Amino acid sequence: MVNLRAMLPACNTKGELPVLQILNVYGDLLLTAMGQTLLLALCGLFFACILGLIFGLLSVVRNKVCNLIAAVFVDAIRGVPMIVLAYFIYFGVPYLLNTILGIGGVMLTALQAGTICLALNCGAYMAEIIRAGIESVDRGQMEAARSVGLPYWRAMQRVVLPQAIRTMIPSIINQFIITLKDTSILSVIGFPELVNTAKNVVANTFMSFQTWAIVAVMYLVVITTLSRVAKHMERRLRYGR
Amino acid sequence: MAVNKDCVKIHVEHLKKNFGKLEVLKDVSTDIYEGEVVVIIGPSGSGKSTFLRCLNRLEEITGGEVIVDDMRITDKRIDINKVRENVGMVFQHFNLFANMNVLRNLTLAPVDLKKADKAAAEENAMKLLARVGLADKALAYPSQLSGGQKQRVAIARALAMNPDIMLFDEPTSALDPEMVGEVLEVMKELAREGMTMVIVTHEMGFAREVADRVLFMDGGYILEEGTPEQVFGNPQNPRTQDFLNKVL
């Protein structure tokens, strides 16, 4: 093993600590990978917010068909592990289109498939957060808004949603953090995010302890920073009351 | 101002309302005239509030006919929002918009529904707030007000749409005793000005003083109606007698 490591020109010399050697040689690569992780998370979250809002609203309107559609979506996504969803979207769907249905030339990039996968997964949880947030607003608020003549959606937009969002924000930020961590699952479809890249680094260096420690710290720093920002926002909203 | 018997503001005929299998309103019919103050009394669960909430269709109506301002609100095709613009409602729990200050509470609907531009709506709102004695609270948020203040703002909010009819759903039931008076005072003032009012309340003294007509409801029916003198002084129905014995 020592020999193998010595064969790699990047990681042999000068009696440096192995961690520093990895950082020297693969630091840029890992940082780029972290950037890819954040890019994937942001893309996923963007569409997750849209999906969450749509399905969250579908589950609160007084219409049985809409409620059912929302419930089926949430249950279906929550009932399937994300890794299965990832394989299904990246490999399964193009196979269905190309081979079974004969619509040629459909290919998804890993970023596209990963975004869809995160958006669906996080979107289902966001829908639940938004539903719960809207339901937490006293029914009298909607009734009062309707009683002065505001149409349902206007009342929702002016009175109910602004109040619901306040109670939703902590859960939404929490969901953002979970989604950011879930990007690591998408290493299985070959997207060059942090975990996937780290695997390659380990394959090159065999220094799994050092590499994974670096990766863990990188996640830790980003996520802790995010939660701090979240705490700060929460506090500001509370004082704003 | 006197009751104008030539102008029916609210016509209710064989109104029925079920919640699932529970029949809350079984058969309610009455006419409410322009400028009339109608007070509805009765034990809890008698359908008073449900009746009131049917008048602006906050509750879907199961059967019968309700005509408000010549609009048949039991007809699904009617634009209920248009009717509601003309029918103010005051709730037991105030229901002020918690995310807006008092002024915005009053101007939201007039501005959003293009009844007035922002400046005109704010001017009108300030007048209304002065009328309920709360001009100095225009920039306060609902959470900073006392119960009595909240309810007076709620009345002003309903008036901001300049309605012909006002519905009051137990407006003083959630108030501390010392705040009941200030709210009733505002309501009396409105009654004197000739507003058509339908009030569900447990304030019997108030009912006696301001009502043109008192309706006693129980079990989903109007069991007795008449002037306050008739209903409070000489009730005919044994259920009315029994109820009044308990509350007076």
C-alpha cells in the first residue's frame, strides 16, 4: 500500500502530513466539487419550492380532487427512497422513453436528473410544511378577509400566506439543510458533487481516513454556517412581531 | 332613523343548513328591513351564529332561499364577493389581520378591490378610526391592542367598505367585562345612524335598548319574534320563557 501511494506523483514527498498532501493536490478539486454540490442543491431547492407551493396549496383548497392529487404526490415521493428515485429518473425514464416507447435521443445529464430528483423529494416535504403552515393560521383570518369581499386567492395572498410563511421558515430552512446533505446520494448517478469526487480521491490515494475527514469538515462548515444564518433570520422575524 | 318597511334588505325563506347529518337550521324564514336592528338571542347551539353566517354565505346554504340586497345568494352563479362588499361582518374573535397594522386592516379591501385609491381609502379609514375613538392607534399592530380596541377596529374595518348591512356575531362575548361597554357604544351609535344591523348577542340589556325586533332561536327554528317589550316583557313560547328566566 505504501508503495502504491508512493507511485502517485502527487502524494509522495517531503514528509508532509497526509491531510496537507491531499489538500495541496486535491484541494481545488474538492472545492469545485463543493461548488457543484451547492449548485445541485440550489437547482433542486428552486424547483422544490415551486413544487412545494403548488402541492401545498392543492392540499389546502376546498376541492377533493386537488387534495387527492396532492396527497398522492406526497405519499408516492415519501414512500420511495431517494436513491431509488435517482436511479429511476436517471436510468429508468430514458430507458422507458428510448427503448420501450421508441422516442429516441432522450438523455438526461446527471445535473438534470439530480435536480429533478431533489426537486421531487424536497418538494414533497415542502408541500407538507406549507400545508401545515397554512393550516396553522387561524381560520378566522380567511373568514374575515372573505367577509370584506376579497376573493379566495386574494385573501390567501394578502392575509393567510404572509402569516403562514412566518411559522414555516424554520422548517423550510431545516428542509434546505436536509436537501443539501441529500445531494450526496446523487453520487450514485455520477454527478461530480463532493462525495463522488471524494471517492475518486480515495481511489487515487487510498487515504480514506484523511479524505473523508476533510469532506466531513467541509460539509460541517457549510451547513453550520447555514444554520447560523437561519437562527439569525428566525430571531429577526420573532422580534418583528 | 326609522325602519323602512318598504325596503326588504334581507329576505330569508325556508333556510336550511346541515353540517353532515346534523341539521343546524331546520326552517328559518324572516324579512329584515332597511334601517332595522334585529337582535337574535337563544341558547348556544340553537343555530344563531350559523344563521348569521348564512347571510353572507360564510356557510354554504343547504336549502331554501336567501336574498340580500336583491341578490339571490343561494344561487351559485351569483358573485358572492360583490354581495359581501355590501355586508360588513364583525366576529366574536375580532379576526383582525395579524400581519398588518390597523390602518392597513381598514384599507386592504377598499384598495385591493379598487373601491378607492390609497389616499382616499386612508383618509376614510382615519375618519372611521376617529369615529370609534382609535385614531391614535392607526399604526399599531393588532397584537398591541386590547380586546375592546380590537373589536372597535374590526367594526371600523367592516365599515370601510361602506356597507348597507352589518352582521355582528357575538361581538362582546370574548371581551373582558370592562370593555364590553365601549364596543356596545359604537354599535348603538351605528344603530342611531340608521344602519341595518343583525346582531347575535347575549347582552340582553343592549338587546332591549337598541333592537327594533328580537328573534328567539332554538333547535334550528325561530320560535318567537317581536319587539323587545313583547319578547322580554311577555314571552309566549315556553322555551323563550325558560331561556329568559335563566339569563335575566
